[in-house]
Amino acid sequence: MEGADARNGSTGTSQTKGSGVDGPAKPLPPCCVKARAAAPESEAKCHATVVSGWFSEPRSRSGKTSKVQYYNNPMWPGEAHSLKVEKILYQGKSPYQEVLIFESSTYGKVLVLDGIVQLTDKDECAYQEMITHLPLCSIPSPKKVLVIGGGDGGVLREIARHASVESIDICEIDQLVIDVCKDFFPDLSIGFKDPRVRLHVGDAVEFLRNSPEGTYDAIIVDSSDPIGPAQELVEKPFFETIARALRPGGVLCNQAESMWLHTHLIQDMLSICRETFKGSVHYAWTSVPTYPSGAIGFLLCAKEGPPVNFLVPINPIEKLEGAMTAGRDIRFYNTEMHRAVFVLPTFAKRELEEYCGSTERAQQEETSAEPSKIAMAPQGEILTAS
């Protein structure tokens, strides 16, 4: 462990030791230079969640700064995730939540709300692309889309890849989140520049109540964790309001927590949605390294009407002209990933299977029975299954 920090003039060299004589200086690989510990810092570095240069989540919502409080969040008790802080870029508070943005050593800029990481430059693509394209690629030619939450603009950026979409409504309660993301995350907030976007700042539940019945082809709920005010976003009245706003055969994609930590909550959500949505209901998951447990889930629901098989994308993004490179190249989602995310580990399959209806099981059996078609690629390219 070195006392000097590479950011503060260190040359990135090391001395070999063991024989009693220092050997010649050898350059360290960039990854090792970046990983070296910094010099001791003050106990708090400009913010209550930053201790000795490290941001740790989650801290207690009580506002206390005792280190013990870092492991007291009811959503994932007994554990915390830490990121090395290079520089705090912004800290503020809206009427709804505390907002922090910092530059990390390995994940780029990080957005934190109420002490919980929402996104980073490095891995935001996994969440934004999957929560958007899983529903939109499962129905033909979506035209009207609603986003609930998503004030960073990332979901809007991904919806904009779909040329068939004519209007995009977004309802975000916190204007401060929108403003700071425009300043610090331009690659995400670019989504707000699309002329099809109509921003509504306010309560999503009230917005949905006032929406005409059967308005939307797809609704994407990019919500925070279901504690405090967000609790109602995982309850039956909210899902009933969403179903009312969808057209027959319309689809919902809802953030649905981690199967490693919240199986009981996922079971409750699946049960409610099976009663509310008479089309199909599925749970999918993907990897996001900076989220608790490194995984996040999605609840995919279809309203009764034209049948929707989420497991087989009817609207493959690779066949949409310009979609793969619009604004910024797609980094995570593709058709193979779409099919794969519905495959659950054995423990999750056991715990969630009874909450899936007969329609979903039939679709899974039908899809698994289909032989994979192997596309022959020129030498040096990767083979893909379809």
C-alpha cells in the first residue's frame, strides 16, 4: 500500500523488495495505478456518505453519520457497496430527496439519490437499454410511450431509437434531478432534446389518473426502491391505473428489484400483476455492477388484447433502420440478450414459478422447444444463435 496518490504527482513506478536492496523501478499497469490507495484523508470529505475518500451506500435515512448507519438500509440490511471518490461535483437537496454527484475512480460520474446509487457512466447502458427495449421490441410499431420517473433522460434516449414512436410523455416528480443531469450527464439527458418528448413535472399517480383510457402502447416505470413515498408504486391500485392507461395488448416494463435480495417483493408484484394484467406477465433480470447484489430485475406485463410473447422479440432492434447507432451506439442490449434475460437461476425459478400463470409457462416451454438457428459468420466473427 502506497502513501502517495497517482493523482497527486506519483509516477506510477514501484520498487521490488525482498533481498534488502531496492531493485529497478518498474512501471505499474494503469489498472494497478488507479487501484492504489490514496493518502489518509479527513474522516468526512465534504459529504456525510463519503468517509476517508470512499462513498458507501446505503446510509441511514435518519441522517446520522455514524459508520454503523451505512449498513442499516431496510432494502439490503447488513451490506454496503463502496466507490472511491475522486471529486464531489454536486450536492443539493430538493423537496423530495438529497442529490449527490461525484467523479469515481473506476465508474466515471455517479448519480446518488438519498444515499443510493442510481447510475454511473460506465454501467448505465445495461439498465437504460434493457428497461426500454425489452418492452418496445416485444410489440410491433409502438407509437405512444409513457415514462414514469427517468429524470436523467436515459430511457428517453433509448426510446428515441424507435422511429415508429410518435409521442413520448415523461412524468418526473423532481425538477432538480432533470436539471443536474442536464449539467453532468449530457449523454443521458440528450433524450430530452427529442422533439417527440413532452415533459410533465409532477406526481405520476395523479398523471395516470388523468390520462385517457387506452392511451399508451407502452409504459416504462423507472422508479426508485419501494420505500417511503415510492411504496405505492408497487401496490395494486397503481398497477390498475397503469392497466387502464394502456391500450389492449399494450405493455408495461417496471423496475422489479433483485432476485438475490427481494424474492418476497417480486412474488408480491407478480401476484398483483397476474390479477391485473390478463395478457402475460414475466420476470426478467440483468447485470448492473453498481446496484446492490450486482443484478436488477424487470417486470414485463401485457394487457389483454393482441397476444404478446415477451420471450421472442417481434420487433428486433437490429432490423430497425439506424436504431443501433442513433445518438450513441447501443452497448448492451441485443436480440440474444433479450431472449436470455428471462432464463432464471434454479433457486429463483423455484420461488417465482408458482406466481407465473399458465400462459407464461406455455410460452417458456414453446420457446425452449424451438431449435436454435446458428448463423454462419465469416472467419474471425462471432457466431450468434437466433
